[in-house]
Amino acid sequence: MHKSFKTVTALAAASLLLTACGASPNARPASTGGSSDAPQSLVFAVVPTDNSKELEESFKPIVAAIEKETGLPTTIEAVSSNAGVIEAQAAERVDVATYGAFSYYLAQNVADVTPIAMDQRTPAAGSGAVQSLGVVAAGADIKELADVEGKDVCFTDPASSTGYLAAAAGLIAIGLDPKNDINPIFAGSHDVAVTQMLAGDCDVAFVAGTFITDLLPARGVIKDGDVDTIWTSPDIPGTPMVIGNWLPEDLRTQITDAVLKYNAVTAAEAGLCPENQRESLAPWGNEYAGKMACQWGGTGAFAFEPATEEDFASIREICETTQAEVCRNE
Amino acid sequence: MSGTMKETAADTRPDGVGTKRRRSNSGQLPPGATQAVPKRPRVSAATLGIPLAYLAVTVFGVWWIDIRPAAVAAGFGDIARLLERMVPPTTGPFPDLLALTLETLWIAVAGTGLATIASVFLAAAASRHFTGPRVVRWLAQGIIIVTRAVPSLIFAILFVRIFGLGPLAGGLAIAFHSIGMVGKMMADVFEEQAPSPREAIASVGANRLQNFVSTTLTRALPAVTSLVIYRLDINVRASAILGLVGAGGIGVALQTAIGSLNYRRAAGIILVIVCLLLILELVAYLVQRAVAEHADEHTQSQLHVAGAAQADPGWNRSRVLRTAAAVSALMLFLFSLSQLSLNPARLGQAWDNAAALLSGFVPPVFTEQILLGIFESVIMAFTATFFGVLLGLIIAVLSTRHLIRFEPLSLTLRAVVVFMRGIPDIVYALIFVAALGLGPFAGFLALSISCTALASKFFTDSLQNVDPAPLRALEATGAGRVQVFVSGVWPQFVPSFIGNSLFTSDLALRESAVLGIVGAGGIGFLLDESVATLNYQQTAGILIGLIVVVVALESVARWARRKVI
């Protein structure tokens, strides 16, 4: 007993000593946001999107660019919930954020924010756009969208633009009611929707295109020829980068410039990611072949292109078409 | 069998209650009689060491999280603006919401019921009093720990592969994860019992099963029923997991409402959930009164009146009520099972599907991030537990009859605790994010609130189950209420106080997914991320890390129980 008592006391003393010397790793300047005149630091929040990985790591080069341009220390917060980031924006406690296009549609109603940029997969403008795909097991009877009438349909969840809203708008456009003319099943995630469609729990699945083209084949969950694509949605805008309007105008310009100035390759050349470089991706074209590049954002983008509110009008249209429950927040 | 020998040796030690009663008596001697006063019992390493260890971690945690109470006050305006957007609550079409609630309730009842049945056997085998082969005991303990450490998210993705989308996969995911908690707490209840009835029944030649049913299980019934109803309460609240198996229900509706910032609908759903929890709390209270051996004042067994034959228990009104309640609970459970809709055709390919999924988990991958995430979660869970336990203890003492006998206060407090529980962590997280911005501080506050709700529930239950005989004896000697509490209630309460505090940390560790909502990292965020991006090897690494921490906590808890019981 005495021995364990001593150990515990020693531990307590040690932690007290530790506390006495030095600031907490989580300590931050008192005036983060809240005040509109010249903030002393910035907060950059990121939410995982369908195909993001190593979220915090992949945004470090972008934050480095912002710090370089503005001279302000910037912290990255990787957040699992879009509501968390949007509420922090509503309280003016997050200065820059990236999240899905639908989250931006929700955020603009409650927070004073503007999109400044959106991601670009390749050097081509608008290449950050994503699609929702309708897929069936290879050889199934369903050949086109109209065939899904009366079938069991797997979606992701009611608040996903690629996993539900775009498909619902597509169904409405051909005269099918996504609630009553089909039997909707919400599988909770894109990969489960696809695997359970293949297992026979539903006849067709609507999911984000990248799961069918990249992610699931790369993980060996589906093989070439396992699924047939019966429908592709119109382009849904890619991941927006959103900034708080409460920041002083020159600072907003500096941040926008910092994000747009580089692409993944020039960022690597500028030394924004000395430790974490990878080779340029094939779709970026010959110009960049063999050069080293940064992880430029959670989606592995090539660059960011300027964006305005108008670029996200299609989400509003989808919401107006579907009148979905998730689109109304009064 | 050496195991049996050891068990018997352990059982013949003077039991806890007896020791404490002697101690309390010594405290009642007049001050002049110093010669007769025996030496004060030495303070056990567990009762001193564990609180000190918590204090140490908390001091570190307070520094590490960078707790600044002033910041909360500065954020009041933002909190008010957020709360304004939650009123007035709307429910949408009420019949729809009611249907969702019932759907969730059936799945939760089925899952909790299945877990309870499995837990009775596992807990009996895992208890220290188990006299069978050691291997069986270790196996039972292993199953209980692993099912507790593995989050229901993982069971959900596994069972959806095996049984397909639908309520069956959801019910089983709930059942498997519940076994860990119900089994553990049931085993604790079995272990806390005084050994004399068991020895008496064994000495007249009863076999192990007869002995278990007639002494251990019957005596544990009050504690077990309240435990099972509490787990049902947890399972209703945690039903958002059903969204991952395509089963829908009220938890999924709540998640969707919050995700689409429709806070008025979220508030409406939360109110419905709170009503359901209040009903469950009331049922728990009534059941506890009906089956408690010494409900309130009576100290002897009042469960049975004499029957016709000498050894037969007779029937009276309360036994009829008890039996009727038990039969209706069983019918409810059977009905809920019928709602799970098993599709036997699916089972043909079940093994291949499960094997394909599980093979993705090997070899497990450990990264520095995982270690850091576990460290963050453990620090946050311990610090939040420290504050949660303090507040929970105050609430529990005030809502039981030991110190303050003011019925309205205790009823109000109980309702407040149910309300606190009914509000999901994510709502607290959002409120604190609005006030403080993203970061560990907001997460810590949200986690502290859930720890307070957990701890006050556990403490209230065990304070109520305190054996009243020593208390009445103390009162008869003229002891005041505080004296009775200090020397009669507290010594009986210490084992479960320490055990439940550790267990609160254990649960808080799993609830630390809330930290991800506020950008404070932690293991829950990494787990969700690894599952969402299908990085199952990393998921496996995280699970192993979780199991190690839970086993460590459990070992400390077991060591402490050996010291204080």
C-alpha cells in the first residue's frame, strides 16, 4: 500500500510540475474570432467529405500558404460534423472552412459567409464537380432510370447531395415520386449502399461517383464489371472553401490570394510541404508528369479555382425541385 | 481443483458488511472509552490511490485542455442565439414520429433482451464466486470486455454484411455491444453479495445451478432490473446507429435533423425521447420497489408470504403483480423479436460476406495518430469523469433519502437528470462550440455533462440499494443523519462508488466520439474516419488500442474491488 501510495503521489507531483511550466498545447490567443477588427490568428476548419483521408495532414500546405500570405498563425481543426463547423461560423469563431456543397447551402442561411474557391481535380476548370451515379448489379433488368419504379432503392442518407438529393431530383424530373413510387432504403453510407445492393437487399443504389470509379475498386470491394451504371447526375459543384464576411476586407483578399496562388505542384516548389510530397497524378497531364506535388486539400485536388455564390446555385435548384425535408431549416 | 479451493478460501473471509458494521460501531463509542476503541482500520490503497490518480490526471487534463471558465461567460450571447433557433420545437406529423419511436423501441427491447439473457450466463461465469473451470471464467470475462470495448458501429457494419439491411442487424449490433455493460455490472452485483446464503444453500446439498437461481439471481433481481431498464434507456438514445444498417427510427431522424440544422425539429424529437425516458425511469422505480427485498423500511425479506405447505411461498397481491409484470415483460420481448424479420435465405452467403469483411481487418495497422488519439481520449475521459463524478455524487445524495428527505427536490432532480440524458452529446457540443469555438474545451464540457448524467444515475441506484439494517441500528443509538451517512451509508457505498467511477471513465472513453464534433480529435473521430474511408486495417488497430485501455481500466477496477469489498 505504501509503495502504491508513493507512486501515486509522485505522479501527482510530476503532473503538477508539468502544469506549472509551459503553455498547454491547446492554448490559443484569447481573441480568436468574435472581434471584427484585425484578428491575431485564424481558425481553419475542415469536415471530411466522401473521399477525404488524412484530413488534417492534407490541409497543412494550404494553411502554410495562408500563414505565409497573411502573417497570422492559423490552426486547423478537423471536425466530424458539418453542424459543428457551421455553428462555430454562426458564432464567428471559424474564419475559413471547407465542407460539402450542401453544407454550404445550409450554412448560408445561418452564418455570414461567402465561398471564395472550390477544388479542381485537374488543371481543367470545373473539374472538381462530382456526380451521383445510379448503379445496379451487372446484368440486372434495370437499364435506365425509369425502370426503378416500384423497386427497392438504396440511398446513402437523406442529407447527402450525391447519395440522395441529386437522385431524388432526377427521379422527379422523369415523373417519379422518390417517396412513393419507389421503396427508398437509407443505408447510412455509400459503401454499404453498394455492397448491400450487390448482396440483394435492394435493386439499385445511388451513390457518389468516386466510390464506383475509384474508392471501392481500389479497396477490392467491387471489381471491374460487377456493377452497371444506369444513370449519371448533372454536375454537382465540388468542395467549396468558405470565408467569414466579418474578417476585414484586405485580410479576406489575402486569404483568397493565398489559396488561389498555388497549385499542388507550385506549392511543393514553394516549399509548403517539405515533408509530405508525392508524385503528380496522371490526370494532371504531361506538363506536370514526374514533378513532386503537395497533398492539396482533403480531396487530393490539383488546385483551387475562384468561386462565387452562383457556382452553388444547382444545390438550391435540387432543393427547390425535391422540397426535401433536409432543405428546409426555418 | 485449485480454483475451487481458492474460491472457497475467498468466500470464508469475513464479509464486507460485517467488517464495516464493526467499524461503525466503534465510531459510536462514547469519547471516554478510549481503551475499548480498536485501532482504526487502515485506509486501503484503492480508496486513497484511485481518487489521487484521478486528481493527478485531472490536474494534467485541466492544463492540457486549457480550461478557461471566463470564456464560457463571454459566449453566453452566442449560446442564446443558438437556443433561440431551437424553439418552438416542432415534431412534424406526430403519428409519423410516434411510428418511428415505436420502431426504435422494438429494436432496442429486442437487443437489450437478447443481451440480458446472454449476460446472465456470462456474468455468472465471470463472477469471482464462480466455482467451475477457470478457463470458462476467463472466456466469459474476455467476451464481456471485448464486446464492451468494440463500439456498436463495428458490430453494425459486420452484421449488415451477414444479415442484410434491416432491423435484425441493428438489434444484434445493439445486443452485442450491450453485453459488455450489462454483463459487467451484473457480475459486479453478484460479487457484492454476502456469501452466507450461498454457503447455507450449498451446505444442504444444492447443486451449482439450484444455488445460483435461489440465492444469487433472486437477490440480484432489483439491481439487475434497474440495470436492464437503464441499458434500454441507453439503447433508445444510441439508436442513431440503426441508420448504418438501414433500419431507420427516431435516432436517425434526430441525426438527420441536426445534420440539416433543423434544430426545431431536433428539439421536438428530443422531447419525445425525453418522455420515453421518463416513462422508463418510472417503470424502473416501480419495478425496483416491487422486487426489492427490503424496499424502503423493511429489512427482512418481504418478497414472499407463507404458503400452504411449510416451505412453499404463498401468493399475495404483490406476488401476483410481480408475476404479471414478469410475464408481460417476456411477452413484450417475444413480440419485439418478431419485429426483427429474419430472412433465412440471406444466411447462406453470410459466412463468405463476413469473412470478406473481416479479412480486410488484418493485419492491424498502428500509427502514431492512433496512439495520440487514445491518449487524448483517455485524458479527456478521465478529466470529464472527475468533474462528472463530483457533480453526480452531489445529485445522487440529494435525490436519495439518506441526507435530505424532501420528496419534491429528489423528484425534480431525477427528472432533471433524465432530461440531461435525453439531450444527445452533439447538442451540448454545438452549444459549447457556439460559445467557445472549436477545440478540446467545448468537447470537455459536453463530455462532463454526459459523465455527470451517467455517474448520478449509477450513484443514485447504488445509494438506494444500500442495506438499511445498519442504518436503522445507528439511528437507534441516536446518531444524526450526517453521522448515519458517514458511518453507515458511506462504507457500504465505497465499493460501488469506486467501481462506478472507473466504469464512467470506461463509458466516457467510448463517448469521446463527441470530441470529433468539436475538432478535438480523439479515438472516436479516427474510428469514424477509418470506417468511412474503408481503412479497416486502421480500424483494427484502433479497436486493439481500445481493448487494451478497457482491459487496463477493468484490471484496476478488479484490483480495487478486491481491496475494498
